[in-house]
Amino acid sequence: MRADARRNYERLLAEARTAFTERGTDASLEEIARRAGVGIGTLYRHFPHRTALMSAVFQGEVEALLARSRELLAAPQPCTALLEWLRTIVAHASTYRGLSRALMAAQSDDGSALSRCSMPMQAAGSKLLDRAQRAGAVREGVDIVDLMQLTNAIALAVEQSPDDPELADRLLALTLQGLKARPAEADA
Amino acid sequence: MRADARRNYERLLAEARTAFTERGTDASLEEIARRAGVGIGTLYRHFPHRTALMSAVFQGEVEALLARSRELLAAPQPCTALLEWLRTIVAHASTYRGLSRALMAAQSDDGSALSRCSMPMQAAGSKLLDRAQRAGAVREGVDIVDLMQLTNAIALAVEQSPDDPELADRLLALTLQGLKARPAEADA
DNA sequence: ACCTGAACACCGTTCAAGT
DNA sequence: ACCTGAACACCGTTCAAGT
């Protein structure tokens, strides 16, 4: 890549990151280009779809998230560790309004740039889920894909209720603790 | 209201209903006005915000949903009835792409037209939840507001994955059955 | 090879002019 | 009292012209 092209790429990425943080992933592409000091055509050249821009931003953060998952895999309490991982995902998604929605949509669209980003995230979650199940803290028959979708859905609910900072914790607790008092028992 | 004004109101409402069904609640307001055979200004006169239009459409369906909740309140199995109610909500929301998102947002905005619509829905859910709790099928300490938010969040996830028709059932089951094998027990 | 920005299409919203 | 639709602002996307 030519030196000026690379510089433009980096500038666009940096401006996209701040714009997505401040205004959500629906932020105006024209404004991102303008703030990066390039023409709108240059933005489209480097990032043909909005999703391309989103996944480039997201990818820059996946490594840090994965590092956190490795820490949690060594934590003493498997179930608490899993909960903490889901909390991390929700907290991260809250930084980029609109990201969780895109991630949910990407899950049913293999091969998309965003779904490639979320694959290692899913693998990390899978390890934490497995460990909690082996420890007997979480019942069998729970699919990591479903759990991620539900987590993203919770992130979306949290996005929608900015004035209730504890909603995330309550909904995750609801998910994890479950509604049934005695899961094995038949309906009352 | 003048006769022609009322007719315009009804036409706009009918077109909004079909547009929201076909294209989601982000449907173009200009198109709705055009298909209703009125000027765009007339739409804004009758429905000052998009939310006004949405809640008018929604309100027209609340009665039928409430009737269903009364049926379920008489069903033999309290927990199954509650699950069925949540399923009904998700299924309805899936008919209007974008509605569940608006409902989640409305929950933290008392007094909005949409939140007035969802209050009786919440009351209906509360009765079903209470009954399941009194029967011992659902643990105490579950808030109906949280449960509704989670249900709307699930509806949103389902919206995002149109090619996985069973996702709703799986996520609702996940919510209801819960993750913990033995809820009362400490972490493993 | 890459960049620019005018051009086109589309939408939301307001408001002066009409009946 | 109500309706109309032009007008304005804004955004996404493409592409011919430039370097």
C-alpha cells in the first residue's frame, strides 16, 4: 500500500472509532471522512461497506478482550468467571452503540467481516462455558451460540436504557440464575 | 374532528400498519403518506412523531393480546402459561420489525405514547408471573420490568436472525430454565 | 494507484399558501 | 380547521476527472 494511502486508512480508522463511540455505529460516514481530512470517495475505497469499517474498529479491540477471557479461564470460580465474561461483552458493546445489533445480524451471515471478528470471541466463550459445565455449575444442553445471541440481546436492551446502569447486571443475573426454582421438576 | 380529517387519519393508520409489517417501523413516512393519498404535511398533523404513528398501530392490537393473556391466566400450568405469554409477545414483535427496540426505549421514558401502550401489557405479564411464583414454579425476586426487557431483547435477537425460526423458543427456554443446575447452591 | 468532490437519489421536517 | 407540496437540510453512494 502506498504511504499516503496507509496514512489515510489509519486516519479513517481513528476517526471512525471516535465517531462510533460518540454517536454510535450509525454515525455519518461523510463526517468521518471530513474529520479524517479525506474525500468521501477515499473512505469508500478503503471500506466499501459500513460493516467493513465497523469490523476494522472492532478487530482492534478483540485481542484485549481475548486476553481478559484467558485471565477468566484461570479464575477460581468457573460460573462467576463465565458471568464476568458476559459482563465484559455487554460493557464493551455499550461503548459502541449499534455494535451488538450488527453482531447479532452477522451471526446468521457466515463469511462476513464482522462474523470473522466474532468467531474467536465465541471460541473464548465456549471454553468458559465448558469449564462451568464440567464443574457442574451450569447445566448441559446450553449452546454457546444461543448464549452469545442472548448476551448481545441484553447489550441491546442496555443500550436502549441508558439511565438504568444496573440493568445489565440484573438481566445477566436473570439469565444465569434462571427462572425455575427447581429445574429438574415438572410444571406446577 | 372533521369527516375528511378522520378519513385521512384512518387511511394513514392503515397504510402505516402495512408499511410497518412489510418494511419495519423505519418505513418511509413519505411513502406512507403517498400510499394513503394525502400530503406529507397531513401525516405530520395527525402523527407529530414517528412514535405517535407506531403507538397508534400498536394500540390497535393490544386488546387482542390482552385477551390472550386472560386465556393464559386460566390455563392449568402457570409456568407454561407464562412461557406462552412471552412467546406471544416475541411473535407479535416479530411482525413489526423495530417495535421491540422502540418498546425497550420507551420503558425508560414514562409518559410517552408507546409506554402508555405497554403498561397494560406489563400488568398482564405481572399477573402471569405472580401466579407462576405462587405455584412455586418460578423463583421469587424476578421483576416483571426486567423480564419484559429481556423478552423484548430476545425479540430483537430474533428479528436479527430471520433464518433461524426456532431461535425465539431456544432463547426463551434458556431464560426460563435458567443456566444453573441447582440455583440454591454456591459456586463450584 | 489513489484521491477528490460534484452529482444523483432519497428521506425527514417545516411552513407559507391554499381551500 | 385542515390540507398541500415546495423548500431546506442531510445523508449514502457512485463515478468522471484529476494527480
